[in-house]
Amino acid sequence: MNEEVTWDEGSVARLWMEPRADDDKYSRGVVGVIAGSEAYPGAAALVVSGAARAGAGMVRYVGPMRAQDLVLQHRPEAVVHDPGDAAERLPRAQAWVVGSGVADYPEQDAAIGAAMASGTPLVVDAGALETVAKARAAGSREASADRVLLTPHEGELMRTLNALRHDVTVTEVRADRAGYARLLAETARAAVLLKGSTTIIASPGGGVVTLPEAPAWLATAGSGDVLAGVAGTALASGLAASDAGACAAWIHARAGAIAAGMTGPAPTVRRFHGHPIVALDIARALPAAIASLPRD
């Protein structure tokens, strides 16, 4: 079935979690993050900030000391873990976000492997995309297809498909974004969030969700790391991967519009209105984006 759905604020409002009186930090969702590196510590802080500001009850971070220090500088409420310890005994989480900014750190790679093997829902970004997609294509699917969300941009989608022996160029991806997102979803048996000015979420089986065009100011370094954190929070709340991706993309776009000083009820506004933003501005605007959702 090749069903195509357009996502709007009503779709998000129906699904986005709201804490109950009897909730605690664990029942609200614990997000584990394996991201960042000595070379790219900022990715760790951005993913953790995205998850925390989107409403996770707790965020656990696994990574090298330099990245741990930066995470705690920005998010002192985060709980940090040594990668070697996490690889041997994975901390409990309702969802893991893996791959953003990871680089050549065997203990962290082992922790990502432990998260994959645990069967816990996964958001997979950047440096973990090829590893996870190849493993799932080969039949290693401890988490079901509706509990894994891959979040490539067009170049990463091309490279991941090439790693899976599908010969494709970026030009071809741009000409048929939904088609190639579907191809990766089918091959890896996972939902795929293809980032861009118009975000597409494809599911195995052919379903596609299309988001409204997002503000162009979101095209800034680290924006995708924040999005991965938001998606982790959505997945940890119990949403299916495609719904988590669609909700996260809508809220991320709305936060970008708020951070850029744009007005209006939806993420989509005229391209050249507003002002420049950086990734942490998006994270800081997430609570306001969530507060803007219509509630009964």
C-alpha cells in the first residue's frame, strides 16, 4: 500500500504525550543517547538538549569524557555513563538515539551494538546509519520495524543505499525523495525520516507521511542533532517509529519558526521572514512549540 498522508498540528496534538498526575521521571520516558565524540562533542549536547527540552523524563548519555563534560555543562540533569561500562551493561532506557557525531571510538561503537542487540526502540542518525541498515537488511532485527527510525539527509540516504548495494546518486534521490526513502525503509525494515525543507517519513509497506515545508533557517549545523533528540523522546513515549518521526519533525519545524521570530499557527511561513538561528536556539524553543499545540 502506497498511502500518502499530510501531517499537521492536529495530527501531532492527538499523539504527543502530556504528563499525568501519577507520572514520574521513568514513566515519562527515559532516552538513552550514544552520540558525539572527542572530535564532535557538540553533537552530544545537542541531541541530549533536544530530548530533554522535548519532555523526556530522563536522558542518559554515553560517550567520551570531553563530550560528557559538554553535556553536563548544557544539561546538568543528564546522567552520564562511560561507554565501556555501557557496552557491558546497557543502562535502562525506553529508546536509544545513536550515531550523531560518533567517530572512531571502539567502546562507543560497542555500546551502539549493545543498544541494537537489546531490542529497545532506536533512532539512528549519521554515523550509525550504514551499520544499522546493513545489520537489519541482513536479518538482525531485534527491534521490530515500527520501533526503529532512520534519520538521513539526502547524502546519507544515498550512501546508506549504496552500502546496501543499491546504486543511486544524490541527483536521483532528489528527483524521487519519497521513492528512495521507501526503498531504504523496505530494505532495512525500518521507518525512514528523510530530512530536508520538506521532510518525508516512509514506512515498510509503502506508507509515506509528508510534512509541511519548514523554515529555511533550520538549515544550520546541529539542527538534525536536535531533531534526533526530539524523535528519541517521542519514541520513548511509546509512539510507533513513523508517528514519532512525523511528530518530531513537525515540532522541530515549529520550534525553528519560533526561534527565528516567525509568527503564525503552523511551521510553514514565508522563506525569507524571520532571522538566523543556531541549533541550541531550536532546542530552547521546543517547549514553546509543544505549548502551541491545540489541546481539548
